[in-house]
Amino acid sequence: MAKKQQKQRKIPQRLCLGCQESHPKKELLRIVRSKEGVFSVDPTGKKPGHGAYICRKRSCFEAARKNHGLERAFQTKIDAAVYDMLGEEVARIESENADTQGEA
């Protein structure tokens, strides 16, 4: 008897709002807006709410800020204080990734 070949799973792709390139969803960082309108960084990709994706690099976050990519994705104006808070979180995650890359 011949074994059935397993079907190749499709890897979901998302567009980075900073560099405008498609990447596998797992490689990107999700910015989420809750129903209450609170913005946060969602590294797991499982928080409820509307999400938008950026690369795990500060440069992509800054590009998305400059070209108003997050504002277009969420269809709302975003305060500078919210951008600052999100930027700090992205920088922290980027540095954690750099630390784990250096150990490997």
C-alpha cells in the first residue's frame, strides 16, 4: 500500500506597514486596537481586536509612523503618546530578539 502524501500547509503572509513587503505572519509583530480603542503590541498575535502588522524592527515602525500606515490601517488618528508607547515596546522586542539571535 502506498502512503498518502501530506498536504503542504499554506503559510499565511501579511504586509508590513513599514517596508511594504510580505512576510510570513509568524515573523511579524502585530499592533492591535481593542474594542475600547486601546492600542498595544501583541507579540503572540492572539489578542482580540483589529490588528496591523510590522516587522520586528524599529526602522519599520518608524517608517509606518512616518507614512501614517497605522492610521490608515485603523482608520483613526493616533496620538503621539500612543506612538511613543508602541515605539518603546517595539524597541524592547527588537532588543530581545537581538539577544536571542546572539546566543544561538
